[in-house]
Amino acid sequence: MASARTLVLKHLHGRTSCYFNSVRSSRMVSIRAYSSKLSPPSKGVVYEQHGSPDEVTRVIDLPPVEIKENDVCVKMLASPINPSDINRIQGVYPVRPPLPAVGGYEGVGQVHDFGSAVKGLSIGDLVIPSPPSSGAWQTFVVKEESLWHKIDKDVPLEFASTVTVNPLTALLMLDDFVTLNPGDAIVQNGSTSIVGQCVIQLAKLRGVHSINIIRDRAGAEDVKERLKKLGADEVYTESQLEVKNVNGFLGALPEPALGFNCVGGNSASSVLKFLRQGGTMLTYGGMSKKPVTVSTSAFIFKDLTLRGFWLQNMMNSDRAVDCRVMIDYLLSLMRDRKLKYEMELVPFDEFPVALDKALGKLGSHPKQILKF
Amino acid sequence: MASARTLVLKHLHGRTSCYFNSVRSSRMVSIRAYSSKLSPPSKGVVYEQHGSPDEVTRVIDLPPVEIKENDVCVKMLASPINPSDINRIQGVYPVRPPLPAVGGYEGVGQVHDFGSAVKGLSIGDLVIPSPPSSGAWQTFVVKEESLWHKIDKDVPLEFASTVTVNPLTALLMLDDFVTLNPGDAIVQNGSTSIVGQCVIQLAKLRGVHSINIIRDRAGAEDVKERLKKLGADEVYTESQLEVKNVNGFLGALPEPALGFNCVGGNSASSVLKFLRQGGTMLTYGGMSKKPVTVSTSAFIFKDLTLRGFWLQNMMNSDRAVDCRVMIDYLLSLMRDRKLKYEMELVPFDEFPVALDKALGKLGSHPKQILKF
């Protein structure tokens, strides 16, 4: 531990820019110590190089950081381990925080302290980082006031900590690309993911039917029942759909106008087969690591549109201003138990076990939520 | 010949609907003969079943057809053999005229006669079928007045006969999907096709640069020179672009915002590699018979949009009303020699040879234009 920490600090002292104020602003300590407010010492999950998260991350003690006049110091309460957090540590994303970095991208915490110019928040307020950004896996996080969004205290912590990535992805994909009317249908694969479960519930609330594809697995019938209880109209395994024409699987539903793909390969092809003339498929993940393959005739005669969805792009667009309104809507659904999914709270001290579960090394587990 | 004709007529007499009034309206003869105007007897390329065009088509004599009060009888002057004509005969298109049918989809002709309610056309006027529709490969075509578009007599016949399919495709793809400004770039494969050559010239007229992909072939350097003379900025063979990153091939050009694919497979992947962040690729053909394959990261991180383009869809949309204006614009460019491509005029009597050339059975030949 001690040597890792020395390495981190040595590296940090060599930096001049300070975009991510989580780890790196600790360099301020040596320069301005005692001249202003400081956060408590923090404990965080740090990685100094990209690679397999179970090999490159370490939980280490981090020194206090300066709380500047517009900054808010938040005591983190809960933060999930998302697949995108793992991908960020692996270094597969094109935009990467400079290393070393603290892992984690979203979460929820309580206002612990703030700078002299902060007017909108009080000690004890519940806040989430919005837009989500690197550095959530530590006990104290210091960021500018504008980067924190105050939320309702009635929302269960584990839901508040997970609202800004997966549920918001589901909502934006449903609302931002194709106009759906009650009675319309959507189709998706990877339907047991948190995004998938949110899509089912949010579609149902809009009167939109959902056709859901899950991967073949032991207990598939139980999974189908569980998704139907959430509001899924139809649930099929990938192998059930390896047929030329899927019309027989529509049941009484109309052909879907919109499809969501987070798998790729044959599973993406099944989504495309369900789409109606002029339909759109959004790709937001590629769990099978296989590309999307589309026939010329599907483009020309079926007039399909294929696009990508990346939350980070939306956050950099003019939709970003609406996101907090959408987050409040999602939180209200969570508070009323109209939007739910299974999670497992794990003490922060047990991070390595939670990480192994998130990496799938210990069989199938619900979403892991670090509790600080 | 005689037996084929008998078969056709027998079949035609069994029909009641009459969407394509080329072959099928000949049934009227037996019902209303001598009650109204008739066209001269016609000679046409007829197919009674789908299949390889050199096996299923026959040039046969067709009886006179009735010219109803809103009909115009046109003596055809020229009509091309397009790849889409071949595909229609093969039966690969989802929308097919009922069989037997007369081949050909576009052309140019001269008004020969018309019904009593026709007000907008005179004998001798030069007209093209607009929208294009089945039945152009015959010496006399009878259609309603509204389906004929009168054109300027100064346009060379072979260009007038080919304006409504390939040049219009190029123009609509350039103008209808992405806003291009002077200085922007586009990328395309299949660049030696008529659509490809029109894209180069129309882009150049707009100050838009073109990056062009051609298939590997003997004489590739000559082809590159020829396309550059038309206005191409860069021309590469498919094998030149089988690299991970194509940025080195951009030269001084910006990354293209728009790409056109009529090949599929690796050639489509090369188009995608050139596209800029947020770029769009339109697929309008699949000459390699290979599908389009796209990585998940290209969708998500590069935010690509993939769509199809089918002229027939545009003709059924609200863009149809603008098409005649666009056709007149294209004809004016052709008249001024600002839009050109190589063609070979072939007497209609030599249809089988022209067809073999169009099918690629006799080596590489320019676009075949039947001259009646």
C-alpha cells in the first residue's frame, strides 16, 4: 500500500493541469497547505495504468485536498461498479482521464463541507455527480458546486447512486431518437442488464410494448418470468430467434419501430429482423465482442437506420441541460417503486470481492454497489 | 416467338388490375377494340418468369393497346440497361410487377398520339417516364399523361434516357441526408459506376471534395486518371485501403461527413474508416454480395449513422414532387456538358448482345443504351 501511494503522489506532483480534481488536486496540499479549507483524508480505488481492473487497481489512502471557494466536499455514501467503469480502467474508451486516476463514475453522497462562494447547497444535502465523471470510488470527493446535483432524500441510496448512467441511458434511447406512441413496440437484446430492465419498465409506463432477447442460459424460463413481471410483453432466448423470419414471434404485437443492441453478432441481427420498415436500431454496447452485420437488402428495401448511443456524447450535446430534469423524473419513479432492479450492497472495504463479482469471476451476481 | 406471344396474351387476358399499363393493357384490345384510339403494334422485351435475364427475356411483337382519354402514346427513342433492370428481372426486388412484364425502367421518347383529355403535350414532344416505371423496353409505350415529363430537346438522347435513375440517385444522396458545405468532403466506393461518376461531378460543382474507391483491376491507374479528370480529388483501389487507419490517405482533405456504399464487405468498411465523427454512410447497392459489417466502437465512439437509399422509396415520399425539378437541373447540366459519362448506343434489334454486355459476359463495356 505505502509504496503504491508514494508512486501516486510522486506522479501527481509532476502535473500542472487539474481537470479531475479527485486524485490530482492533492498536489495543492504541498503548495497551499494551511491557506484554505481541506477535505478529510480519503480512501480511494486508484489505478496507475490501464489493464484488467483486478490487477491494476489498489485501494489506497489519499491525502486531504483543497476545497476552493466554489468547491463542495462530499462524503460518498454509495457508488456502483458499472461495466463502463471496468471498460474505463481497461482503457478501451477513447477519452481517458490522465493516470493515475480514481475509478468509478457515478454515485451518491452527502455534503460534508464547501467553499465560501457556494450558495446552493447545505451540509447534509444528498447529491449526485451530474454529469457523471471519473473518481466516484473514494470516501470524500471534492468538485465544483455546478457538478453536483441535489436530490430528494426519499430515494433509496442504491437507486440514487445508479440513476445517472443506466436508467438515463434507457430513458434517452427511448425518448430521443424515434417518436413512440402508446401501442407501438420496441425490441432489445441484453434485456437482463440494468439498461434492459429500465427499458422494459419505462416502455410499459408509456404504453409501449417490449420484445426482449436474452442469452441462452440455465434458468432461462425463470428469467423470462422475472422480466415479464417487470412488464416485458415477450421474452425470447437468442437461439430461439435463429430463424430467417421472426414474424411468428411477434404474437399480437406490431413490428417494432425501434431496437436497442448491446450485444452485437447474431443477437444484433435478431433485433434487426424484428424491426419494421423504416425502423431504427441503436447500438450502445457490444457484450459478445462481435460486430454488427447488416445485409444490403435490409438497408435498401427495409430502409433501416443504424446509429450508436453513447451517454458521454449526449452529455456533451445540448441535451445535457435536460438531463437533470430527466434524472429527477427517474428518481421519482424509483421513490415510488415504479422503476427498480436488483442490486447488492457491499462494504467498500470488500472492494476486491465486489470487483470480482462485477467481473463475473464468481458466477452471476446482481449489480455491485459499494457502500462507503 | 409465336408461342411465347400466345402465352403472354393468354396470361394477360386473365388479369383485372392494370397498374403497369405497358403489357397488361393489351387485354383491353379484346374488350374495347374499335371503340377508341389504339397504339401502333409494339415490339418489347418480355419476361414471363424471374431468372437470369439472358434466359428469361424474349423480344416479341405486342398487339396495339387502347389509348384512353388521359393516355399518351410515346414512341420510345432510347432506354438504358441498368443494373436495377437486371435485378428486377432476376426477381430480387421485393416489389415486382406481375408477370409477364416488359423490362426496362427509364428512357426517352417522342409523343406519338394521345387521348382526348390530354392538354399538356403535343405530337413530337420529347418526354421521359417520371417517376420511372416498368415497361420501357418496347417501341411504343402508353401511360397516363401525368406519368410523362416533357423535357428540353437540346439534351442528347442517351443522357435524357438515363437521367431519372442514376444521376437522380447521386443528386438525392448528396442533397437529402447531410448538409454539405463547400470545402467538405464525401467518400464513396464503386466510383466508376454511373452514380459514382455523377457523385464526383455534382460534388465538384458544389465545391465538395470526393475521395473515391475503385476495385482492383488491370488499368487501375488509367481509371484513376479518368476519374480525376471528372473532378475526383483522391482515387484509391480497395486493396490500398486495407489498413487500420486511413488518415494518411486523406491528403489535405477534411474527414468526410458523408459516404456512399454500393459494394458492401471490406469496401464498405473502408468508406466507414474514412468518415468523420458523427458521419453518415448511405448504402445504395451491394455489388460484392457481402454484407456491411460495423464494429460496436464505430457506432458508439464514432457516433456513425448508417442508412439505406432506394430511389423507389424516395419516389413514394414527399420528395417525389421535387424530383422533376431536380431532373430538369440534371438535364441542364447534361446539355451544358457539365455532367457526363460514357455510354454505348446499341440498336434495339441487337438487344441480346447489349444484354450480354450489360451482364458483364463480354468483358467491360460502357453503359448499354437501347436505341429504338
